[in-house]
Amino acid sequence: VFMYAIATGRAERNPAADLKGAIPPAIVKHMSTITDPEQVGELLRAISRYHGSPLTKYALQLAIHVFLRSGELRLAEWTEIDFEKAEWRIPISRMKGKKRDKEASPSAYHLVPIAKQVLVILGEIHALTGHGKYLFPGLRSTTRPMSDATLTNALRRMGYGQEELHVHGFRAMARTWIRQELSFDAEPLERQRGHAVRGPLGAAYNRADFVEERKKMMQAWAYYLEGLEARR
């Protein structure tokens, strides 16, 4: 702006240059996660042995399998789960990336294919909370979802410190190992993570949402986790 002002005789100098270095750059904070397969197996076994609330244990298991954001998981409602089609349909309005879908209809949703192992977990959860609205209702009121601190506190009780593991870190964990160990392409993986995938011209593209690829990927990821948990 000031360069244009100088070029057109509206200003003599650029005062913004005096601010260079005055404002420190923003520090990008990455959520802590586990990057070693053996440690992932240990984590899975620790969650299976968790002695707290069964719902908390199931929520942590789902968090690793479907790698949704914490709010997308905790606020899940039973109307979003289709056991017959093995699909979880999360309303776009609840997705963090909803800003990129301004033109989406109110009925639009983010599709999460459900692996066989996840169906088993959901079945166990349904036996506990299937009569209500939320998969994970709060401990004090079934009309409100589980607290954001519940899963974090569970990890701390299991001995995982803040600098070692965070619930949001499950997303980074899945991204790393699905690419490195299972060799799936970035496009279906990022779509599964709820991110827009952009082509060389900068436009978000869809390719039918990579549904078939994502079904294979989510089942392969569930088998991979199963193998890590069984490994000693």
C-alpha cells in the first residue's frame, strides 16, 4: 500500500518498515504425539486396561481409530451413526473447517467410514448410552456432552504427560503411520482428516470425496492398530 502511495506521490516514505522486528513471529504449537509404533502399541494396551469410566476408554479408542478432532468426537450424536452402512456422518456445521464450505447445504456432512473394529466399539457404547442423544454424555448431566478435559485427564492418569501426548496428537499419529506404513495417498487421508485437498491451480477438488479409498484406508488402519496392540 505504501509503495503504491510513494509511486503515486501520496507519501514520501514507508513507515511500516520501522516496525520490522518489533512484533515477534507467531509460534506454531504442535500437539504432542507418539511417533514410535512400539509406543503406540503400549498406548493401545494402556487404554484397554483403563480402569476409569468405560465411556472415557471407548472415547479414547475411537479417537485413535477415526482421528477426529476432540469436539467432533465428544459432541457426536447417535443420529449420526449408521450401523448398517458402517458410516458416521458428522454435520459440516460441527467441523472446524466449515468456513471453507460456506456454500454447503445445511444437510451437508463429513463422512467417516467405520471399520469393523470401530463398529464393535460403537456397539458397546450403544449398550450404555444408546437411549440418549449423545454417544458420550457428561458425567453430571446426560443432556450435555463429555467435557473436553475428560480425555486429557485420562491420558495424564495413565502416565502420559502434556509434553508426551495430547488427544489432538492422535490425528498427527494417524497421518504419519498411514502414509509411512500403509502407503495411502495424501488426498484421501487429508479428506478423512476433514481438510480440503487443493490441486495445482489452488482449487479444492473432490473426486467423489475418495469414499472408496477412505473405506479401505480406515479398515487397514484398524487392522494396523490391532496388530500393534497384540504385539508384545
